[in-house]
Amino acid sequence: MKTFAKILLVTAGLGSCALPFVATAADTTAPSQAPAQAAGKHRHLRAMMQRRMARNHLAARKLGLSSDQIAQLKAVREQTKSGLKGLRADTSLTREQKKAKARELLQGARAQALGTLTAEQKNQLKQLREKRESGRRALL
């Protein structure tokens, strides 16, 4: 029994010493796997965006948006996206200034998006949001 324990400890020790070398060899010999690993890096963000997109599609269906309204909302989203991208690339602003400008940009986009809705659709949206919030409160 003592011999078996010694053998087990020696192999475990050798294995743990060799592990860093094996790991670095695997990293250097497989550069083609790097993009696949990077793609899986932000899985939780991708899942969150998919849930948000599904929720937006459901809301659009419940609100009964016309194709014209959907096109206007897409344009607002694209404009906001490009504005935020440009803001991130701007190196002349401090972090606080970027946050303030991003907040202004998003508030303006929200106002534009709400401007495309009719009064009835705004009321329906308000009810949908209240329903979602009450469901969240019930979970807490």
C-alpha cells in the first residue's frame, strides 16, 4: 500500500510539473482555435442580446407597429449605434464626458423612438413595461 501511494504521489507531481509545458505547447501549436475561443468569450452578452431582441420583436408585435414605424425605429437604432461607436473612438474626451454624451445620445434616441409611436401604442408600451416590472418585483 505504501508503494502504491508513493507511485501515485510521484506521478501526480510529475504530471503537475509537466502541465504548464503541455498547456503552453497546446496554445502555440493551435492558433487556428483562437478565433473559436474568442467567439465563445462573450457568450453571456450574446445570450442577453438575443433575449432583448426577442423581447423587442414581441413588443413590436403586441404594439402592432406598421412597416413604416419599424423602418423608422431601425434608422434610429443605426444612428444611435454609429453615434456611440464614434463616441467610443473619440480620444479627446474624458471618461465622464463620454458617459454624459452617451446618456444624451441615448435619451435623444429614446425620444425619437417614442415619437414614432401613436398615443395608443405609447399607452400599450407603458402597460407592457409595468407588467414586466411587476413580474420582476414578484421575483424579489
